[in-house]
Amino acid sequence: MGPRPRSAHAIGLLAVVLLAATILGALPSRVSADSGGPDVYGYTWVDSKFPNPGVVYNWIDGVSGGTDLLLTDDGCTVNRIPLGFPFRFYGVIYNDAYVCANGFVAFNTPAGSAQFTDAYAVGLGADLNPDSASAPGTGHVYAKADSLSSPRRLIVTWNGVYTYATTDPQTFEIVLFENPTGEDGRVLFQYKQLTNPPAHITGIDSLGGTSSLYYASALANLLAVEFRPPGTSPTGDVLTLRVANLSPVSVEPGQRDIPFVRLNLSTPTNSVNLRRVRVDVTGITSMPGDVSRIALWRDAAGNGQLNTSRDAFLAAGAPAGSPESVALSLPSPLPILAGPGLNLIVAFDLPLTAVPGDWIGAGLPGNSYVTVDPPDTVSTANFPINSYVSGARTLIVEGVDTLRVTAWSAPNPANVTRWQADAPMLAITFDANKGAVTIARITVSFLGTRSSDVYLVKAFEDTNHDLALEPGTDLLLDAGRFDGSGNVALA
């Protein structure tokens, strides 16, 4: 709703009364600095505070590619928004939910404040105003369903939304994670930048309010708080990526298996199972399609370079979308054992249609581009990864290719009759050393008694590659007659 007279003292008193009636009984009697719960159902929480962080803060971009929900002051989405996956929460499966301006996602009934409904996840339950009409300069609320991540997730972001009647921007997010096993999902709250955080509630509540759990510690910038369902495994091992840029200064259309980046994957403890690596095509391109295939190899030779005859091929795919990207899913999990780790190499193939003058690179902008088996995680260190260096590498240049004769034969018969047609005389096999070569003209010279005995010279392409002339099947390229010098040019 729009601006209206409010009493700060009255609102504060109302919040105290409501909280006392609805949630104080659900708060754990002892709240440690880094974990809490379980509630009646079994949910617990962990945070990223030291000295005992149970989750790593890793901001997820939910604005780029997200949908501006255009929420009004105290408003919720008019319709339920799809989550993109079945999300089980306190034993109930939801496929969609409402997003409400005052810092929460409502799975049951929308409301102006979380304490007036049930079945919710509230990241910063306070009086926030994302309505630009009544609060010029305020940020908006965005929703983004990320079906490419593993597990799938919904990201709801309050991006610089003002606290009501102030210009204090609050930037935080609520992330709902699908549980691939079909059990209850995780709820993650992350706080990128808070300004004079208002009085608030932070926590989760079940349908009917029979079980709930709240985070009573102070919120802070760069803080993560995760609510975990019953049966969640202990915190897993952490995979760290280190990168070496292998990309060449320039490449030519038609080149294949060009190494662009080497990824060293390691973990200091136990082991981590790698499932998928997603790679973007970066750089400056005039149109999509400069890269036809992206492949992932394991450096089996151990020399840090790509050798396709010795290294182990893992996965490949054609990039698509905007930006062009491909998710390289491994046929089976690749274990990364504790220690120095192993090296993977990302390689590109360029089609003959790649545009000279374009710049390309391989990119992994964040740790969500690397998927491992839970509960293990991927460190945010050394991201983003991008082999493209402005003005330096990698430039697509016009190729200089060489046409080669790899074989020839003379299938001409011992005798021919007058007016005999399509008598094969010479067979030549061509290839190119790389890229492609266009044959513009072939000049044929007559060797024999009289060139006038030959009425017509034809050139065919052996389209079915059987090394035999079949005029009805093979493609006629050109035909002509010998000139007075005994030559004919076939174009």
C-alpha cells in the first residue's frame, strides 16, 4: 500500500506482542554462535561466523537473468511464482510460492508481514519498501529459477531495497535448494550489504505453525545462514580450483582441440566427487557460433598440456544460449582425492564459419559452475575464471591453408569406342592441412595423339567416396573442351 501515517512506538509494541505469541516458544533455549535447533520437526541452522562456520558465504547473482517482481509497499506477488522444481518444506511439497516485499517467501498465504501467515522463509522480516513510486531510489525484488545448477534452486533477491521511511538500502537473498533425494530442502539466507538493519525476524515456519526455528544472532554483511532439514549430513569437504591460462594468442577457423584453460582441482581432506563443469564462451564476438564444441579432458599424461592421444576424454558439448554456455556432465563421478589433486583441460573446436576478428575465451564466473556431490562444496577462491584477455588473447584470424594431393590413380581403360561417354581417365584425392580450401579451378592437359578426339572433359566429385565413377550418383562439377593448346580449365 502507499504511504500512510505510522507510529514507530506502536509498530514496535505490536511486533513484541505478536512475536511473544507466535515464536518465542519456538526459539531454542540455548543459541550458540554458529548453530541452532533442532525445532520440533528437526530443522537446524548453521551460519558462516567464525570460529566455527558451518556454511560458506557465497553470494549468488539472482538479479542478472532474474525477473523484477515489481512489488509494492507491503505487497506480495499477485500470483504464486513457479519454483522450477518440487520443494519439500516441513514435509509438504510446494511447486510455487508468493514473494512478499517485507523480506519473506510465503508458501501458504501471502501477507504484509511474515508473522501474519504461516509456512514461510523470512530472511529480513522488517518493514521494507521496494515501491519506486513511493520511495524513489529504492531497489527492487527479483526472482530467478536456476535449473542449470545442481541441485536446482530458486534465488529471491532484495537488491538495495529501502527500509520504510528511510533511504537505508538492504541487499540480501533467500535461496531455496531442491533436495535430489526427495526429502526436505535447504533454505539459505545471505546478506551482502545491510545498512542500519531494522528490527526484524529471521527464520522458517511450517504449515499451521506447528514447528518453527529462528535465527536470533545479529545479522551482518557477508553473512550466510542456512536452515537444514533433518537428516542433513555433516559439513563435507571443500574442492578448490586453481587455474592456468593455456589459451593461444590467435586461432584459425577449423582448428580443433585448442586448450584454453587448465583447472587444478584439489581438496585437503578425504575426497570430493566431481559431477559437472559448466563453461561459458567469453570475449567479444560479432555473432554466436565461433565455438562449435567445448571438451573436457583429464591430464592423464601429467604434463599440464593437452595431448589427445594420451589424455583421457571426459565430456563434450556444443555451446548454446546467451551467453553461449555448455554444461559438461561426466558419465560417472570423478573422485578428487586429498592431496595435490588432478588437472582438467578445457579445449575448444572452431567451425570453418568462425569469424576472423572476433575474440574468444573460456569462462567459469562462479563456483556454481562446478558441481560436486553433497555435502561437499566448491570454494569461491580463484573465481571468476576467464581466459579472455582484452586485446591480447584469443583472436580469431584468417587461416592460410594448403591443399594437398594425397593420392591419384589412372583408371583409364585400355580402349574406348567412338562417342563413348563418361570414360574415367584420372582420379585424384585432395585434402587440406588444416581448416578448409576452396578449389576454384582445375586445369587439365591432354596427353595423347589428338586432343580433338575428345569431345568433352568432365570433372565429378566422388560424393559416395567409393573411388569409382557413377555419373548418376556422383556430382558433376564442370565440363569443357580442350583448346588449341590441349588444355581445358574446369571451374
